[in-house]
Amino acid sequence: MNEIDIHVEADINPTEDPEKVRRAVENIIGYAEFEIKRQRRGSLLIAKAKGIDGVTKFQNLLRRERIRDAARGILFHGLSGNSIVFYVNKQVAYVGHISFSQPTGESPLGSIKFQIHCDSPRELIEWLAPKTV
């Protein structure tokens, strides 16, 4: 697994604390560079991370939560070319857990979108969520 780029986006609703949204993202990927862009309604939090360190915390969460098989299916479903796209419930991420979600409509505060670009995404999925059976 050579170069890994992680790009994360999460809407910050007008009623939300931007620091809490940031913490939700940090609970999944750890250290990242953050930027907040103003939008018509609320803001958009953008986080960027690089390398295997950017996904190690995610891998550890999948193992701890015992959801590697489910995660594997979701990651392969989100695989397109050299990127993997998946969504996580923002409120669940804030308390340090993972609950995969749909892009819209599933969580009242919205979801967090993760895009991982790398040379060999299938190999990365095998590393993140190896088969448990």
C-alpha cells in the first residue's frame, strides 16, 4: 500500500458546535489537517490525512467493535477505481464508535463522508477489515 490520501467532509449545522464535529472525525481517523468552509446554511468541515497512520485508528475501531465483516462489505461496496467512499453516523462517531450510514436521511445531524484514495484499495480493505471466518 503506497500513497494513501484520506479526505473527509462533514456538514456543520447551525445548531452544532464545530469542535464536536471535529472530534467526531478525530475519533475515526486521528490526526488530520482541518479546514472549515462557510456554506449557505452552516459550514463544511474538511479534514485531510495521509499515509497508513490516517487509517490505523479506523482499523483499530473496526477490530474493537467487532464489525470487520460488515465493514468489509461496505468498503467493497464503496470501491470505485482507486478510491473507497463510505459514510459514518456523526453522533455515533462523536462518542467513539462506528455506525456506517447512508449519505443522507439516516442521521438527524447528517453523516460524515470518508474518501480514501490509494494505489491498491483492495489491498487496503484486506488490511483494514480482513475476513474473520
